[in-house]
Amino acid sequence: MKINPNYIITASKEVLSGKNYLISFIALIFIILAVFISIPVFLIPANSLLFQLTVFTIKDYVLLTILSVLTSLLIVMQIFSYKKAKLYSSGRTAIGGGSAVVAALFGTVSCSACLVAVFGFLGIGTVFFLVEYQWFIVGLAILIMLVSLYFTSLKLNGGCDSCKK
């Protein structure tokens, strides 16, 4: 199988050319971004939205925006794919969505004290490991989401042999 990164761009243009899909995509970006920002607010005791917004750095906002856009695009493309082919690939969607949630947890929990509060049930050794490799894990989750987008795009572009059957 030849890997063509233009499949994602082509499929995205096709999906977002529909007015309803474009509106859904934009709305989902803001909803998902709000959820990602709210995760530490609700999971960390005595945390408030205003305090959490001041804790975030520019890097955190960029990361959360990237995650929101990728997650929103994946959801909209899966809905489009479902309606177009009447075939639903829940495995790829679950992996992509699950990796978005994991990445959001790591991206929104930007300080060690917050990470300990969220993942305290894992033990101190695991928390220190997660703090040390936080950005690597987020990068891996973004990569998994891109792979999910690629396979969904492949299906939409007709480049998938198993999808043609």
C-alpha cells in the first residue's frame, strides 16, 4: 500500500465542502476545546476555570487547539463516511477518540501538582514517569489520531481495497 498524505487533505476538502459538515466541524472544535480545558477544572479539587486559564502556557493552548481540530475533523469525517458508505469503523474511531482524550489529559495537566491530583491513583513512580514523558505521550496520541484520519481518508477516497468490497 502506497502512503499518500494528500488523502487527508482531499478527504477533508470533500467533507468540509458541505455546509452542515463545516458548521459541525467548527462547533465541535469549540466544544471539544471547552471539554479539554474543563477536565482539570473538574478533576482537581479547589481548581477554577480562571485559575486554570492562567496556568496554561501558549504551548498548552496550541496543543489543545491542535487536538481539538484533529478530533473534530475525525468525528465529522467518520459521520460523513458512515452516511456515505453505510459502514461504520468504530475501532478506528475509538482509537482516535481515546487517544484524543489521553492527549487532552496530558496537555491540560501542565503542572506536576495537577498531574499528581489527576493520576494520583497510579502511584508516585508512575506519575513521575508521566510527568517526564508528558509531551512524548501527547505526540504519540496526535500521531495515532493522524493515522486514524489517514485510514478514514483512504476509505473516503476509495483507496482502500477492503472498503471497496
